Amino acid sequence: MFSKIERIQKTPFLGAGVEDRAELVLLGVPMDHTTSFRPGTRFGPEAVRGVSESLEEYSYYQDADLREMNFADLGDLLLPPGNVSRALAVTEEAARVIFRAGKIPFFLGGEHLLSYAAVRAATEVFPDLVVICLDAHTDLRPAYLGEEFSHASACYLMNRCLPPGALYQFGVRSGPREDFLYAREHTRLFPERVLEPLRRVLPDLQGKPVYFTLDIDVLDPAFAPGTGAPEPGGPAFEEILSSVLLLSGLRVVGLDLVEVAPAYDPSGITSLAAAKLVREAIISVLKARQH
């Protein structure tokens, strides 16, 4: 089914099953071309998978088990080093294959720019797509240092693909003034907090196809120091976990978790936090499809 996706097999994420029965598929996107402060997100997917083995398959929060969920891990995309446009094209085509197969892609990053490629592919199948973005940064620059394709422009690029008002941004606490002015006119921006405003907008999102993107830097660096652009002042892990659990009430058609850079966190707590959020997101999304 996924033979068109050129990929490298990796030790799979905790509890992953076989491809032919999977409703949701994990795919690593080790893209690390445009990180603007500290590089290293290409090592994120492997680090998150590696520490997942320290978790239980069972989720206490949802009284459900990963082994009861039909998901598979496809490994990592094979990406050309140093070629941003080609890496985006490869990622978009992989996303297109998964969406058209009727599966839910879950991308492990990798830098946030990969979300743009995934959303572009998603809108071909779901023209009324809504994006929920958890991120410390606005990411709304039309260009960064003259480059149109940058992780600092990820939300700007996604927003251009979407219907008006379909980009919801939570947890934002950093960005240039121009980005915040743009957000007032073109996105739904909820600064600093995540859980309370997300709960507030849930009724507006019922029944709509949702793409969920989580930049690990939305967390306060006390909980996730291993990222390329840590931003002090963010939510604690419990708030982000509770927000992920809300996915069970939505029609999620795709999702990603990005910007884990393990080299900056020798303790591994960032990768572990990411792995736990991946576990809970998989269960939340697939439980919703079972009902």
C-alpha cells in the first residue's frame, strides 16, 4: 500500500502493528534544513521512538492500550540533504499517498516546515480542513532572511492553503509585531494558554476535518529543553497532555509532532515527553474512530 513512499526502516514506536491493518501510520520526517537557532531536529524521530520503549502501552488517562489500536510505524522518509524544495515535495507526496489511502498520517519531526507539506496534501482530500497548532512562536513570517520556505514561516504557509479563519494557534508567546498584526486579521490566535481556549472552541470544530500540529517548544523549557528555539514561560506538561486528550472529541484526519532536538537535552526528558504525547494522541484519535 505504501510502496511508493521511499523510506528507511527504523525500530518501530512502542506497540506499533502491521501496515495492512493500520488506520493510522507514523512516519518520521527527519527534515532539518531551515532551523534558525539550534539545528538537530533530524534526530527527533529516532529519539522519540527510542525512549518510547520506556513507556507502558497502557494509558492510565484513557483506560486504553496501544496494542488495541490499529497503527503502524513506516520508518523515516528518505530526504535529500540540503534541498528544501525537494524535501518538501517528497514529504507532500508521502502525505498524499497516506491521505488518499484513507489513513491518518502522524508525522514525527523534524522541523515545523514539514507541516506545510502535510497540510497542502491534506487540503486536496479535505478542502474544508481546519488546523490546530500548538506552538510557542507565531511562525507567520512571509519570509525569513529572504527565504520563503522556513520553519519561521510554517504557519504563514499553512494558512495560505486554508479557508479563511481555519488556522487556530494556541500557546503562542513569541514573534515579531508584524506576525501578531497578521494574526489579528488572518488567524485565530490564543496567546500563552492552550487548554482553556481549546476547550472553548471545540464546539466550532465539531465534524470538521482537523489537522493537529504540536511543536514541542509550546511547552515551557523546564519540561522540554531539547528543542531548537526554547521559549520560557510556556504551559506545563499536564496542560499539553490534557489538550491532546481533547482530540478524542474531534475528527482528526492528520497530525504531527515536531521540533524535538535531542542533542540539547542529555536527560532525554524532551523525547520522553514527546513519546508520551504521541502515545496519548494515537489512542485519542483512534478511540474516536471506534465510536
